[in-house]
Amino acid sequence: MREVYVIGSGLTKIGNLWDKGLRDLAVEAGLAAMEEAGVDSVDAVFVGNMMSGILNAQENLGAYVADYLGLPGIPAFKVEAACASGGAAVVSAAMAIKSGLFDRVLVVGVEKMSDMTATEDVTSALATASEADYEMFWGASFVSLNALIMRAYAQRYGLREEDFGWMPILMHKNASDVPYAQLRFPITMEAYLSSPKIADPIKLLDSAPMGDGSAAAVLSASERRDGEGISVALVGFGSATDTMALYTREDLVELKGAKLAAKRAMEMAGVTPRDLQVLEVHDAFSVMGYLNLEALGVVEPGKASRLIESGDADRSGSLPVNPEGGLKARGHPVGATGVYQFVELYRQLSGRAGPAQAGSPELGAAMNVGGTGSNVVVTILRRVS
Amino acid sequence: MWAFNPSIPPIKREMPSRYRLEGFECHDCGFRSLPPRQVCPRCGSRNVSRVRLPRRGRVLQHTVVHSAPRGYEFYTPYVLALIELEDGTRIFSQLTDVDPEEVTQGMEVEAVLRKVRVGGHGGPVAYGLKFRPVLER
Ligand SMILES: [Zn+2]
């Protein structure tokens, strides 16, 4: 089967970007990716987005983004998988290249959240990724569903409050020198412990912020080596689902979909968890970051907080995790997040992560989670030199 | 949009589950859940039927919501819970008639019909079975 290479990337700053609309963000990231790839045309566009219909009254996003990118006539698709929309768009693009139908494809992840100014409305929009009639109906939000998971996880493994603080503390530390990150300041354990609870036991500082942003990548069937003879290949990807609703799962703290997606991606790449040298995980909440690490198989169940606390997950550690600050501090523009992770992984492997560069990894994985783990995408990139 | 304003058709459609706890039972693996389904999500069997689930159970996990989605601000702080019914079926609902501070893991609860959502100004009202601490046994 054909190989898939990443040949260009682009991203916007994340935050409440009042002066930039949905199309401005998508175009900024899309054009940057094409410029970095050195191409002015692609065969198709895949747009990862979750909520443009609700937040921006704009569906038909494939045509919309293609139009503003000045790519008339090309095939364009919106891919939706809740918070995993970005990862799902990457996988869709990769499948299109592997099929032989397209040679070069642009993936754009975008979410414009701040146009909806009332928090209750954004909370509702996000909650549409849960089961509408039997979770959301009762007033569930993503925070409250993750709160149930966090409490069950803490009880299962006897974890204390501070054990969950290590994740956001590392994320804030990492994001502090990343130019495009949303929350560029460090936090202390004291600040974490005194942070208000938004849905007990989840604290404000366990949660990723709301923000606007767009990230893009160009995937190609042809290799493109940089000046140092390095290229990056998408060697494995896997998607998997789990039950829509949390209450129908056998175990609240086992992300079966995440495990399956990781297994599929690693089988395709022919690698094991021990081979991974850098990770991008979906820390929308601290507990979700921990469950991602466990689903990837890089730590034993219940031991993820120790991996972070030990310093092994620092940029200079043996297994850097989210060197750019993850969802918690780099930011979480929902449908764009999976593409941010993918772009960051690509930049780590090609040695172009700037201040966030974590050594010189040759193999890394990104895990992008939709819903409470109901739709998960894992991608694995390898440096070729 | 349902996320912001419930309309009458979905309210009517979901009444059996929300008013009477009508769920489904798989005759091959025994799995029970809400709402009724045509295919068992655990084993894939289509050998399933509708079943009335018991109205009592206990709290397995719960959380207190302080920041609510649109339409639920009135109830804050409110308790959402994963509940195990007397037959072992797990469902998700809101607790009512209880101080959030007094909810404990394992607390026995029973279903009681309550208002859940009002669709905008003067819109339709959606009711459902919330759960309250068991008053008597
Ligand atoms: Zn079954």
C-alpha cells in the first residue's frame, strides 16, 4: 500500500480571537500549511470541525473552506467526530491517499467558539457530543461526565487530590514559552489545590479552556525531504468507538475505544508502546490525560500521575508528553485539537518544534478523544532520514 | 435546536423510557439498559424485548454541577448520578429533593416524576423520572 507523508503544517494562535472568524482561521492555517509544503494546489480538502452549525450557523464546511482558500472545484469534506474531529479528518485524508484516489490532500481543523458569548450555550453545544436524550437531557455537560470518571478513577487506585495536579502543572509549564498557546503561564500545586470545583471533583484547573483556533497539514503520497534530508511519514493510524453514553459501559475508567484505536495504529505501524518517544494526549481534563496514557500502554493502570510527577514526561524526560502544553494550556479549539496534536507531533519529529522541542524523537503518537471516549483516533508518525 | 429548546415530538417519543423506565433486555447476554433498543450493544443479539425497569436503586457515582448547560441554570447546584437499579441495570439521572452535600455513594434512591426542561419562553415542558432518597422501605 502507498505511504503517506506529512509535507507541511500551519496553525493559528489559540484564544478568544474576536477579530478572526471561522473562515479567517481556516484560511490562515490552511495557507500556512500549503506554503510550508511548497505547494499551491491540493487534490482535496478535509475539514475537521465539531460545532460550526451550532456556534457559527455555518454547515457545508467543506465547500466553505475550499472557497475561501481559493481552491474552486476541488473535492472537500467536513469530518465530524466530536472532539476527535481533527484526528478523524487526518485519518480520512490518509485513507484517501492510501486508496490511490488522491496524491496530495490538505487537512484543516478549525473551531470558532467565542462567537457564542454565553458560557451556558457553549456548554450545551459541547454536550451535544454526549447522548442527547439520556445524558444531556438530565443536564449533563462534559465536565460532569468526566467528574464521574475522575471520581471512579481516584477511588479505584486510591489517588489523592494532588495526584491530579501534576498533569495541569506540567501542561502550563510547557505552554509558557509556546508562542501560539492560549494559557502561557505556570501554575503551582497550591493554585491547583485551591482552584474552584466546577463539577466535583473536577476543578477549574483540571479543565482545558475554551478557545478559537485552526491547524492544518498537507499529506502527500510523495516524500519531501527538508534541507537536512529528513521527512516524516504517517506510519500508523487507528480509529475506534465505544458506547455513546457513559452509563452503558461496563467500567467507567476503561477507555475501550482508546485502547482499540491505539492497538490498531500500533499494529499498522509495526511498533509497541515501548518504541514511542514523544506523545500528544487528549488532556481535556486531567483524568482524561491519565486515561489516555494508560490506553496507549505506556504506563500501568493507575500509574499515569506518577509518570508525570516523576519528571519522565517533561520535555527533557524519557517520554515527553504534550511538550507544547496539551489541551489544558496550549488550548482546545475542539474540532481543531486533533490537527494541532498532529502538527505538533510532526514538528517534534522533524526537529521544528522551536522552544517546545523535546530532544530528537524518531517515533511518536497522538491520541485524540471524542466524547467521553466514544470516538478515538490515534496517529503514529516516524522520522525518515 | 434540541440542545437549546426541546420540542414536542421528542418529548412525546421518549415518554415510555422517561416516565415509566421502559428499557430493553437482551435474552442472550442478559444486558439491560435504557432506552429500548433493537440490537444489544454488548453482544449484537437481536433477541431483545422491552422491559420495565425497577424504580429503586442506589447511587454508584455522582457529581455536583455548578456550571450548567443552557436551560438547567435554575437547578444549580444539582446532582447527576450513575444509578444501579435493584436488578443491576445502570442508568443516568438527576437527583432531586436532596441537599447535594448529603448525597453519598451507595445511597438508596427511588424514581419520582419531576420537571426537567422548559422549551424557551412558554414552550413545552419535558418531564422525567429523577431520583430522590428513599423515604420508606
Ligand atoms: Zn446481549
